[in-house]
Amino acid sequence: MKRYRVRRRAVAALLLSFAAARGVRAQSAVDRTPNLDDGWTVKPGVVQFNFLHRFEVSPPPPRKVTSFPNFRLATGLPLAFNLQLDYATNSSVFTGIPNEYQLTLRRPLLRQAAGGPLDVALSGGYNFAPQSVDGELSLARSFGPVRLLGTVRGISSGYDVQRSLWGAGSGAVVRLTDWLSLAGDVFSLVDAPDASLRTAWGAGVQLGIPYTPHSLSIQVTNTQSGSIEGASRGVRGAEMVGFEFTIPITLSRYFGSRGRAAPPDEAPRPAAPDTARRDAGRGGAAAAGATVVRIANLSFTAREVHVRTGTRVRWVNGEQVQHSVTADDGSFDSGLIEPGQTYERVFDRPGSYAYHCTPHPFMTGRVVVEP
């Protein structure tokens, strides 16, 4: 009973320590390392499914291949919380319980994209195999093509030793192109009681799959599962290869409010600075003086446009699927633009405005506003 009360208080402390912050988009494998999540969360209306599969080959002569499949489901909640379930079917985190479940609640505290000095997120979860309350503080900062990651993890009743543990780790991601990166990490339990809890490490080639919202990581590591405990302990003698495939599913494309669109014959209304609207334009005729960016073949046909201050930019969805025009810094968002509809905005301040499509994050563009 005393042990239960300690766990309950630990969970309550973790939940109360989440501070206010804006939500962030789901993150692909291109932006992180095999064993460090760097605090990514999922927007409400999106379910992210990650399939992590690792393989171990025994020494000769048998050379038996043992697989370690892991499944992750995550979704966004109100107030920028992220709910996540990790399940491993062949876990060795706790002897005698191969089916490992971990339920985690995560929340970002700071965002570099929103003007913060770095990305900070706090996670609290419960692992049912060792019956342990686990927590993680994730840090990350981007310097051009390089992204540095750090983490501190605490475990209340870890592994077979069934004692409290804590450790720290770091990693780096180097972007070679928009769709390709190299990543590596290392994590060590500072107060490990014996050599069975070895330092965890991982390295990977991370790929964003063109024309899809999916990403793929090809990995080599000595960890077996993707839970907090699974990613914190290296397995003795194990050097595994494997992959992680990420699948974001945007439920809001099929359910919920789609927003009102103006009738096709409605006269265009002037768009006020720093505001946006949608109308049912029929395929491309832009309002007088507007700069048009067409959406076709899963791309913004003009990846970068240069306009003068006060110019109206109009995006025309010429495809049969929904798209969005969403600022990377959150300053504007069209919502889902139906096929045949348009979205427009007046840019009245000089600057560079990067944007993307929320259902298809590989679709990016930029508006450069000159005085």
C-alpha cells in the first residue's frame, strides 16, 4: 500500500508540473534519434502510428534471428497535451513479462519555433511490466542543419532490480537535405547497480518519404523497445538492426467542422492585414492584384514568392484532396482547404514567412515580403 501511494504521488507531481505552452506538430523520424524522442507531440485530430521493429542475430552456428516488434499510438489532447501508448510484444525490460505496455502523457513547455531559446517537454508515464512510474525531461535546439538533443529520465521501480534509477543522455541530428538526415544518441543510467544495465546507444539514417507524410529510420542500436525504460538500457551483447516507420493519420480530414466557404458567385471582400479567409474560387482566377500560388501534384507550385508590402497572396487548391497553408511559427493557418477552394491573406509587414501543409508536412513554401 505504501508503494502504491508513492507511485500515485509521483504521477500527480508529474502532471502538476506541466506548464502552459502552445501545441506543436507531430514530428517525423528525420528530426530525432533512435532512442530520444525530443518531446514531439501530436496535434488534436491527428493519430500517429509508429512501427518500430528491431532484429537480433545470435552467434554462429545457429544464427537465430529474433525480432522485437514495437507499436506506438499517439494523439493530441486539448491544452497541448499528448497521450501515447507504447506496446512491445517481445520485451526483456522485466523478466517473465514479454508484453510490455507503457501509457504516457506529455506536454511541451517551450518551443524554439515560437520564440523560445530551445524546445523543452516533460513526460510522465506508467510502465505496466515492471510497475514503474517513469518520467522524462526532453531538451532540443536547432542550429541550422544540426539539431542537438538532451534528456534526463527518472524511473521509480526499474527492470528486474526493482529500484529507483535515473540517467541522462544526449544525441544529434544532422540534416543533409530536407528529406535525409543522420542521427546518433547515447544514454546512461547514472546509478545503475550492476553491469546488466549497460549504456544505451543508437545510430540511424533517417528518411522523409517524398510525396507522403511518412518517414523511415534505418537503425543500429543495442536497445530492444521504444518505452522510456526500453530506450534507457543497452542489452548486453546485443547489436540490433531495424527500422521505424511513422504514419500520421489526420482524422480531422474526415470528421468535424470543415469551416464555411463563401459561395462561388460572392464578390471578393477586401482582406484585412494580418487576417485570412477562405472562399470557393473555381480553379485559379485570383482577385485583382493578388499573387497566386497553386497547389498541384502534392506541392506548392511556387515554393518561394517575393511580394511587396500590402500584397494579397492567394493559394488555389487544384487537387482532389484537402490541403492547408499553415505558418511554421503559428502566425496564420488556413484550416483545411477543400478541393477547388482558395485561401488568401494580405501581408502588410516585411519579413520571411515559411509555411507548410498540415496533412502533408513535406509540402512547404515561403512568402518573402519586401518593403
